[in-house]
Amino acid sequence: MCKVMKQLAVLDMADLLENEEIMAGYLSEIVATGDSDLVLSAICDIVRAKGMAAIASEAGLSREALDAALSPGAPPDLALVLQLLRAFGLKLLVAPA
């Protein structure tokens, strides 16, 4: 594998999500794709960036409950997404398509 590919292989998006503005831009772009699996992955990236325990506490959940809710195959839960957005320091905005 070439050197560039080795560097790309270790890139973790959570390392790049340094503040709420970057997180909001990242999540907005992912939501715009309409891919719910990708949205869940982006939410997980933000949780990792801010810390699972801290986000669980801010969202009023146990770490285990948050982990279960973000597991692949877990049913989508709008209330949970809104709790997480608040814990991230973000809010949901709706605009014309």
C-alpha cells in the first residue's frame, strides 16, 4: 500500500470535529445526502469527538443506553436525535429544499 493510502486509512473523522461550527457543517452535509445510515455514522463520529460519557450525561442517558441506541440496526428515534443535538450544542433547522 502506498504511503498516502496508509495515511488515509488511519483518518478518523472524530479527530477533525474540533468545534460546534465544524460539527454542524459536517452533519448538515451528511443529512443532505438523505442516507440514514450515513447520518447515524456522522452522529457516532460527533459522539466520539465529544466523548461518549460526556454526551450520554448531557443527553440524560446512561453510556450503555446511548451505545445501544447508536448501534447498527437500532430503530431510528427522533427524540434521541434531538437530545443528542442539544448535547452537541447544535439545533435542528428546517429550510426549503
